[in-house]
Amino acid sequence: MLKKLYDNFEEIAGGVLFIGMFLVLVAQTSARQGFSAPLVWSEELSKLIFIYVAYFGVISCIKDNSHVSIDIFVKKLPEKAQKWVYIFNQLLILAALVLIFIISIPIVERQATLNIITLQISYMYMYIALPVLTLFMIFRLVERIVNEWRRGKTREVE
């Protein structure tokens, strides 16, 4: 049970958050159209939830290596070269994620003092998704690379 939860955490969390966002938007639409009384907080809350949903989607794609890639030129290379291009690409993605994490820390610190007016919470809750979920992306990427290395599958060019 715990392994299943661990293996599908991104999909579960993203799905639950998506349903939450959907319910907030339905409540907003119903209040505006049915009762002529819009919920002023619903737009900001749905935006906040959408950010987390999107990040969980990216983490899921990193975990499964299902993100979009253009490999027409890579497929024309010899198999050994394809392997090295794949490894280089994974290391490049890892380096970009580490850089995003480092850059995001001061951004979160600057936003911590500002408030989302309609929700009466700090913008930090919106911006904290960047470093926290980037760390989660790094973790899933390293986990996938290690698993592929152990299986002897160091390239995933299809």
C-alpha cells in the first residue's frame, strides 16, 4: 500500500488538487451566475492550486520520462552516441533544476512579506512551490537515473 502511494504520489496529489481547483471554480461560477455574488477569493485560490497541479504534472513526467523531446537527430546517431547524448541531456536537466532551486530561494524570501489580499495569506505559499517542488523534481530525476543505471538501461530514446 505504501509503495503504491509512493510510486503514484504525484498523480494522486495532482488529481486531488485538480478536483479541489475544479470545485472552487464551480463554486465561483455558481455564486456569480446563480446568486449574483462572486466569491472574491476564488480566483486567487484557483491560481494557487493550479500552480501546484502543474508542478505535480511536471514531476510525474520527470518520474516516468514522459516529457516531450525531439529526438529525430539523436536516432540517426550510433547507439553508443545515443547513450551519451541521453546521459548528457539528463545531466543538463539536473543542472537546470539545481539552478532553478538556487535562484528560487531569494524569490521566496522577497515574497514572504507580501500578502494575497483576497486570501489573507502570504505570497510565500504561492512561491514556495518553486524550490520545494523543484527539489522533488531533482529527487525523482535522480531516482529514475539510478534505477535506469541499475537496470543497465542508460538510454531511453524511442
